[in-house]
Amino acid sequence: MSSIFTILLIITSLRIPILPLVEHEAYLSNDSVRADRVVLSETAPEAPIKEDVKSLGPQLSAQSAIIVDAKSGAVLFAKDEREKYPIASIVKLMTALVFLEIEPNLEERFEMKEEDSREGAEKLIQPGESAKLRDYLIASLLGSANNATIALVRSAGFSEQEFAAKMNKKTQELGMSDTSFVEPSGLDPENKSTAYDIVKLLDAVASNDIIRGITGMHRSSVIIYPSGIRRNILTTNHLMGSIVFVEFGKTGYLEEAMFNLAAAVSTSDGNELYIVTLGSDTNEDRVQDAKNLAVWAERVYSWK
């Protein structure tokens, strides 16, 4: 009896759904796979096969969500994936992409100024302190520090508006037709995108070793100069360390956006999925939404 109780405790702590996943009304065709592909590859590999064609997906807290097979670009699940929402700090993925295209010297030390101050985790690097640009990137992407993000933009010699224009140009290059940015930190709710477009952003990040590496870490640290103090940073992505293996990803939260998550995860057979959830009610809900989507996709689809 005690062993059964122990198993139940383990299941509860992992928050694995005990009841069958809820099947919704048909916001996704119950044929094999949607015909459209978010990301097109030159070789157009075969899409996964939907074995359980009657399963329409888990019940979600998120207002919008999508699962895409990274290799084929095929949509495996979608819920209001073309609806525009504020995406909050997921914006920082695009900020980092555009910043790194300038080819900065990431070993350069740069001083934080009072003018960089914004709401958020400012204790990581404070005004008057210096850190390497690489550590500013870590503070921005892993700790979601808004002041570190603004300092990166200033280090590149651009105003926030000028940098946002560069970000919008990048959206055009990536085919993110329903995305617009007004500033680089994600604090403004007018930074809007769709789950569908964010998959394209994740696919671009997948080819960037620096961003992929930082957002795939559970923890890191920054070194502050001139004191030499090391400050530890934990990821804001609490899908890390769960039953789902996270390759990389980014969270976002604003009152207007609620809790957002964009991540690349691996199935037990090593197949990579892009999962985006927008507008979950709580941090716990967005993690559980992503878990349920990953578990559902692996249960319902098969890969050759």
C-alpha cells in the first residue's frame, strides 16, 4: 500500500495528467496533419503521421497555441494560432538576433547607465557597474532583465526606436507577417505577434548557437566589474527541469499578455518540436500547457 502511495506522490509532483487528455471542438482538422507548413525546408521532409486521428488535443489555459514539427515544418496542433497577442519578453529573442547580426565584440566591457533602468530584474547589473556584453545577453535572455536588454541596444549605438525598426525589418526577412515591434525589451504591450509567427522566430534562433546556448541553460552567472562579484541567474523558463526536455526557449509576462512561452523541445526519440503558448492564466498554467502539448504530440504522432 505504501508503494502505491509513493507512486501517486511522484505522479502528483511531476503534474503528469492522470485523466485522459480532453478533446476539444475541432479547432484543428482531425485528418492526419495540417497541409500548411510554418517553416519550409529545401528537402521538404515527410511530416509525422497522426496515428490517433480522433484526438484533437489537450485542454489549455492558453488563449493561443501551436505545435510544429521542427524538421518538416508541419503543424501538428493549433489553437487560434493567427491571432495577435502582446508577446512580452519573447521579444528579447528577436532583440538578440538583431544585436548579434551587428557582430559585436562580446568580450567588451560595457557600463550600465541610469538611463537603461527599466522594470524587472535590475539587480543583475546595476547602474555604474560594468559587465561583458556576453553577460548582458545572458542577463537579458536567461534572467529576462529589461535594463540589460536596453543597455545592449545602447551599446550598438541605436535608439530604441531605431533598433525596433531593425527588428521589424528582420520580421519581414523571416516571413513574420503578423508581427510588429515598438521597442526591444518587451515591456510595451504593442509588441505583438502570433503563435504561428513565433515558430518562425524559434526556427531562426535554432541556427544561432549563442542564443540557443544561453536560452538552453537552466542557470548561469554574470561577472560585475570592477568588483569581480559573480551574480547567479536562474532561467525564467520553468519548463526546464520538468518531464519535457527543453532544447531552448523564452518566457514572457505582462498584465496585458498574461503568461507566454516559446520553446523547442525534444521527444523521447529525439524529434524536435516547436511549442508556443500565449495567454496562459498563470506561470504554472503555461508550464502545464506546454507539458500537455508535448506529451500529446508524442502520444498521437509517429515519426519515421
